Amino acid sequence: MLDNKKILFATGGTGGHINPALAVAGLIRERYPSAQILFVGTAEKMESRLVPAAGFDFKTIDISGFQRSLSLENIKRNIGTVSKLLRSSSQAKKILEDFKPDVAVGFGGYVSGPVLRMASKLGIPTAIHEQNAYPGVTNKTLAKRADRVMLTVPDAEKYLDPKNPCVITGLPVRGEIISADRDISRAELGIDPDKPLILSMGGSLGARTINEGVTALIAAKHKDNDCTFLHATGQYGKWVPGKLEEMGVDLSTEKNIIIREYIDDMYRCLAAADLVISRSGASSLSEIEAAGKASILIPSPNVAENHQYHNAMALVSNGAAIMIEEKDFSGEKLINEVNALLKEPERLKELGENAKKLAVLNASEKIMAVIDEIA
């Protein structure tokens, strides 16, 4: 049991790493109020904001990732990264020796590397969680010495050389995503209860490819009056409404088109949707699966190890999604795929049902059980 145990989480960089760790830590805090939890991250990334906001203690180490493209500026940055890497080990050692955790858990990001390596050297039980279908460099290295390796999808195991067999846990998803009601959500959004809703997004910053494709889709279909659109442009997509106006879409009179910069009620929007157009980050896909939605996935090619492609393939190979690689993507191709799905509601339904079959709805419980086992 985790009563009175000390648990250290090392993670950072993106919400895809941080939020699952926070979900597990929250469950531990709820079940075992006497457990002591400490997060380790960096001062510059979003963990420095999200972790304290969730009410957990937070310590930082100074580390950054290597730049892969070679330029004079990047070479200078990489020299600085080597220097930080050397310092980060001693910083991690001090945090570990001061806190004396019963277990250290890495959820990805550069910060996991030095913390988990040092924990292993100090004889502290360690576990890592890999969100993606294609593991990152840090977790590939850590898997060789971690006591437990937890995976979101089985596909990832073939890329690893773990010390012990991997455990499939899934990726924690917020409870409201699972429990949200379609009809209630549609009423709250004020949309037509009978028309299919197409939900599209490219992340908080916005993906230009998706913004351009969805703009073309809306312009081509808004007069058909056969579906509703809810599109999140992201921070760098503020040009989308103006572009739609140029293309003859009067947003002031269109009742079936909702354009936002950001979606802060994802549980509601996902529940209301019939089809999702999205990138294929691990967290997004886990939410799509939990909500049981059909999706058209456009993996970002600008991510480490092209992991979004592998994430998307985990759904495609199970008949749970359609993938369009960015190199093959165009507004015309997106329009054709959407029209084909709207003409085949049974296929749309089947994609959603197959996605639901892939969902692991008790991932936080499973991860907590693994932590409990080795603590």
C-alpha cells in the first residue's frame, strides 16, 4: 500500500507528459492522503505552472534537449546542453537524497533522464511510462534499467529492450471526457441536435496544415447544410475567420459554424462530435478513444522519431481512424474523405466503436497499481 510512502514524479516539457502524471498523482493523493508526492521538472517549461497549480510540491533541475539540425547556433546550444546534462545529475542526486523517495516514476521529457538514471544508481525502485507508440530516446535508454516499463499501446514494446516485461496500462484520461453526455453537450453548445458535428483542431498553437484544410472544407461545404463545424484555430490561426470571409463564408449569419481560438471544454466538444479532425498526439488519441469517436488524423511530421505517425497507425490498423500524412494532405483530399464518411454513417459509427474498443478507461488505476507493486 502507498500509505506514508514517498513518490517522486519526473516529467515535463508538454502537457502530454505532465497531465497523465498529474492524473495518477491526483488519484494517489485521493486514495492515500498520507503519501508524500514530489514532482521534478524544469523552471522554464509548463510543468512549473501546472504542477504547483495542482497543489503538488515541485523541484527543478536545469536541463534541455539536443538540437538535431546542425547550424552554428544549434551547435552552441548543444554545447550548453552537454554542460547542463553534467550539472543535472548532481542536481537530481541532491533532490533524491533530500526527499528519499520509495519509488521514482518518469513520465517522459528530458528531465526524466537524469532523475531516473540517478534514482536507479541510488537503488531506488524506478518505473517509466511511455505515452507514444514509438518511444522517445530518453525512455528507450531508461527502459534498459527501469524496474517497470508502462506503455500506452502494445506497439511500443517492439522498439524497446526492457529489463523486465512491459506492462500495458493505457494513458490516463480525465473523468469528464468519459462521462460527458452527447445530447446534453450539444444543447449546451447550442448546435443542431440532428446534424453531424465535425470537430477540428491542431493544438493550442494551431497547425497551419489543418487550419488551411479545414478552411477549404468549410468553404466547400457550408452551403450543403448537412453538418455543423466546430474548429479551433490555435494561437497562430487567428487569420482563419478573415480567410473564410474572403471565401464567401459570412460567419455572422452561419448558424452551423463555430470558430474558436482554443477549446477549453474538450469534454463537451468531444461528446457532441461525430467526427474529429486532429493531430495524433498520444493524449488527444486517448481522449478520442475514450469518447468513442471516428477521426481523420493528420500526424505532425515535426516531432521526435515521427511518433505521431506511429500513434495514428495504432488506430488505423484497428479500423478506428483514417490517416492522411501531411505530405499527401490537401484541402481537396480532406473534403473527399469527409464527404465519403458523411455518406456512410454506418462506417462513421464503426470507426467510433472501434476507437472505443481501444480505450483503457482505468489507466490511472493500473499505473498506481504498478507504482504500489515496486514502492
